[in-house]
Amino acid sequence: MVNIAEMLPMDEFTKFCQRWNIQELAVFGSALRADFNPESDIDIIVTFDDDADWSLLDHMRMQQELQDILQREVDLVTKRAVEKSQNWVRRREILSTASVIFPDRKVIHATG
């Protein structure tokens, strides 16, 4: 079983979240399951401070910065976008399985 939390550089995540006014950063998807492997991307969902107003270009910069930190592909979505999604199955799956990394580091194990 992979402990995802051990792979995550929390000091860099903390700086990243502070710089981008992120209230909460969570991981979801294959990073939390037994099928997570070295080629898997990491799915991340973020919640911004109310006063954060980032552009699409900013969002792309955030995604690239996370890829640089993690040294693997990252899919970055906002909680607001997921909550507004018309795909209720995807919305429910993401919101019910996401595991918060910031502000509180939690031990996350990939499970089957």
C-alpha cells in the first residue's frame, strides 16, 4: 500500500497554498487507490480564499508549479467548478473521496 502523504513535500505545498491564497488542497482519484503507480497523475482539488480572483493563465501556472513540485502530471480542479458540474456522478465521487492535505496533513493510503 502506498502512503501518498509521505510522497508530498508539505513545506512546498504550504508555501504554494499561501502564495495562491488556497484555503484547502485535497487529493482525489487514483492517488488514493491501489491502482496508483509511478505513471499515474495526481488529481488535486483546491478551494481558494473568497478574495482570490485567478485567471485561466494563473490556473495553468498553478498546475505547472504543482507538476514541478511533484515531478509528475497533475490534474488541477477547483472545488467551485466541481460543485457546479452537471456530471453528478463525477461531482459526488470527487467530493466524497477527496482527502485534505492542506491545511491539515493527513495520512493517506492507497486502497483497493
